Amino acid sequence: MNIFQFVKSQITTRQAAEHYGLNVQRNGMTLCPFHNDHAPSLKVDTRFYCFGCQVKGDVIDFVSKLFGLSLIQAAQKLAADFGLDPNTPQSAAVVPAQPPVVQQRRLVLECTKALTDYERLLNHWKTAYAPADMNAPWDGRFAQALHELPAIGHVLDLLYSADAKLREDTAKALVNTGALQRIQTNLKHYTEEEQFELEKEENRPAA
């Protein structure tokens, strides 16, 4: 895994935007720093898209444009600013120990990314598999979305907005209860069609 893949697997554009001072609303909208924006028109999630100036890309593209850096410089800055080490140890038997604060930060990042991706998937299911009418049977994915979205939203609020101690406790609880592993397993079962539909929805202009 190269540094670009590593950074994108660990940090969402939303996390980077908030880290670098943007005030992101719960729905992922914020003022676009790339044009004279007067109303939030930039959508940040795993990737980003501006409905005003049409700029888009991944987290590395975002930081590259934000700071005027090359892509490699942007990836290196993200790794440094988030305390990530993309270098694989030469010997698997000798893995350098990470300070507890770095381990905790990485766990919070991992949980936040997984739940953000899962919330996107559930919202897609809620729309794509909704029953055609009141008497139609419910698709299992639609039912799952209705059941899980409120809880996922609450946990994401804690991971994004709570103080550092509560964020860490929330992340640890997700690991200890097996919830994080279950969510990551569900995410691996994306179909290619669902991934394509999610990307289309993410880049679709607002009505």
C-alpha cells in the first residue's frame, strides 16, 4: 500500500476539513474555500464536491488545493498532521510501539471513517430499496436502514462533536462490542452497482 492509498484509507475529507478549520454542518455542507462562497455549497464526506464551482476529488486533492501543495506533499502533510506512519516496518517481528495518544487517535479515525461510510450506504438503501407503495413488502436493506440509521447518526455525533475522552470511549466501545467489526464486514459486501450508485448520488447537483 503506497502513501496515497494509506492516507485515503485512514482519513476522510470531512475529517481533514474540520481539522484545518472548516465549520462542517451535520449534513456535511460547509463554505467552499475555493471560491467566494456565501452559503455552504461544499459537500465533504469521504470525498468532496462543490455545487458552486464544481471542484471535486479525494482527501489528498482537497489538501493539495487548500494549501497549494503537490499531491505527494499533501499526502505527507496529512500523515504528519494526523499522526499516521505510512512506513511498513522492515521486520514484522519488530513493530515500533506507538504512543497511546496516537493509538487512540487512529482508533477514533478508523471508527469515524467506517461509520461515515456505513451511514452513506444505509441512506442509499433507504432510498433505493424503499417500497413502491404502502402495501408492498419491505426489502431487508430498507428495513435495516430504518432500524440502524438513528443509532449510527448518534454515534457519529459523539465521534465528531464530543470531547476527546468521550470520542475515545465511544471508539473503544465500538471495538469491544464487536460493532466496528460488524460494520466493516457489511461494508465489504458492497456490490459494484451500489458503489457506482453511491458515487453518482455524491456528485449529483442539488435540486
